[in-house]
Amino acid sequence: IVKTTCMLCPVGCELDLNLDRKRSRIVRVTTDLDNPEAPTGGSCCVKGRYAFKDVADDGAFDPALKGACSSWSDAVAAFEELASGNSPAFVLGPSLTLEEVRALKEYTVLRAPNAEMYAIWDAGFISLLNEAAKRKDVVRATYASMTGPSPSSDIRCGEADAFLLVGTNTDEDQPVLTSWLRRSARHRKSAVVYIGETPGLLDKGEAVVLHPEAGKEAQVLTALTSAVKAITAKESVASTNLLSGTGVLPEDLEKAAGLLAGAKHPVTLIGAEASAKEVFDAAAALAGGRYMLLFKGSGSVALISAIPGILPAATLRTVQKNMGALLFVGTTPEDAGFTADSLTERKYAVLSSVSSPLAEKADVLLPLLPWIEKDGSITNLEGRTLSVRRGPLTKKTGKSLSALLAEAALPYEGRIHANPVAR
């Protein structure tokens, strides 16, 4: 059994990879419900439990140059030529480990100092992180508030008695959090207030869902903050004018504000599209000021910490075609939102554990190992650094990103560690 951390989302569930005797494949995935150190107490979603089957054969395709099979060394040399050219753009996937991000940063300093960095997910959190760093009236929540011992129930659903969700989709992006929210609502009668377009699970039950008109989310947050403060101060609530043009009814907002103002241990869960000042004003108006930023990618914290100027990949798709090569790392062009038309007359390389139609047409295609065969670490939503350990020891054409970048930098006196956990 190899203990590792799931990389399918940033919650950081601990998984036990049950391997066969030759350590050539995963037989099943289990979790340890008795491990008090496990970040989620042994919880995991169906993706973590069964998705290993979908990636078992990833990273096993041949390197290629313009669609033709190539040797590994020739493909690495071709990648190096593109990466060290004029104004390259790195398009980065959501599941890079801390060590892979460090190796990539070291490589770009050495060989591509003028490169621009783009993330396919979560670059919108930069403004939220900057706002959080300035605030003294909010504090980052921990999982214990949602999964620790409950003062009013034998079920472990934490002390949180209300949740404000802003622009999130926990059903799809952090399924374990949805299960915690529903468990808390069921056993603790915790209130759930949602602002934005909510998925089906949180639309059921007693959740209060506020659906603002497009572009009016910040206005609704301001109105909610004002209503919470008024109720807390036992003053009358005047929300009609504040909600003008938002599409939200005053009685719905006042119901939501009453639930949040009456909570002793509320938590605000924040998505990337939330307006930074307004959402933190709302969190600060609640008792304790607890919040949690809900990244989508398991590697997003590492990317934003190491590359604070990283940009959304969506902005790259609209730029002129006279810039340098595109380098897709840990993702495919399709997953990054690119089409065949947007790549016409563009030189590009794909470094990924999976191939795709556009990847097969790339100037350079290099296979990487999938997440179940990585070594390294990630940072989860509550800020804990967790170990990622390799499960199967199968022979594949793919390599780790650190090993690939070390090989590319070696002729230029680069000293990038090929082993991602060597330091």
C-alpha cells in the first residue's frame, strides 16, 4: 500500500493505493478512516476512489515531432529550441506539484527569461489573495470547522453553523466539500446561502440561493453585507434600493442575511470569479470572519505563489499571432480552450500525460507521467503541504516534468534536479 494525495482537486484527500505484488498496477483505492492526520479524515469522492482506472495507461505514447514518432532526445531538443526562442508563452495545467513548478521556474530563468506564464484555471484568485493579505478582519478557515467534532451532533460535521458560498461549484470542483455541507445542513441544521449559478445538489433542501443578473454579483454582496450588519445591530433592513437592477428579491436577501447574522461560526467559501473587496467585506461582517478560497486545481497554489504575475489562459487566445511559441505543460490545447483555428500558423509544443488530436499535430509532443505515478507535494485549500507518492512502477515512455526540464537544461549548464524530491 502506498499512501499518496489525490491530485484531481485541491482538497487533498489522502488515498491508499493498493498495488499488486509486482507494484505494476493499482488493484483498488481505499482510505484510512482511523488516521487522525488525514486532511479529510478518510473522506474522498468517487473520482478519487475510481479515477485511477482512467489514467492507468496515460504517459505511454511515443514522443513526436509534427506528428511523426521521434526519439526522446530529439523531441527534448526541439522543445528546448521552441522554449528558448523569442517571447514564448507557457500554458500551464492545474495539477503540477510544488517541485514541478519549482523546476519550471528554474528552467525559464535559465533558458526563457522573457517567457510569459498562463494558467488554464484559477489565475483569478490573485486579486483575492492580494485582498486577503491586506485584511485584518478575516481569517482562513480550516477543514476542522466542517469535519471536526460537532457541539450539537454525534456526526463529525464541525462547528460551522452557516455557509456563504460565492461563485463556487463544489459539486464539480470539490465534491467532498459538497458532502460536508450537506452533512452539516442535515445533522447540524446549518444554513447554506449561495450567490451565483449553483449546481443541482446545493439547490436542494433548505439552501437559500440568490441568482443575480450577470455582472451584479458585487452589488448583491454589498447589499447582503449591509443587511447582515443591520440585523446584527438590531436595526431595520433597507435593501430595496441596494438591490435595484440585480434581479434578487429583497425578501430573499433578508432571509439569507438573517440566517448568516444569527450564526455563531459561519464560513465564507469563495470562488475565483468573486469580487475581491465585496466578498471579503461580506466575510468580515459575519462572526469570526472565516473564509476559504476554493481553487479548482491541485497545483494552483504552487503556481500563483511561484509566479504571482501569472495570467489567465483565456487572455492568450485573443492575442496577435506574431508572438513566440506556445508551450502547453501539464495540459492539452483542447483542455486549455484552444481550437485548430486558434493554433493555425502557430508553433507549439505539448508536454502532457495524455495525447489529443491537437497534441498529435504539435511541433513537439512529449509524454509526462500521470498523477498516480508522480512524486512530490501539493498545497491544499487550508494551506497544508501534502506528499504525493508514486504508486505503480511501470515502464513507460513518459517521464516526470522535472526530469524532462533537467535534460533540456543540462547542455546549458543548468542544474535542475531530475528527481523531484531530491531536495
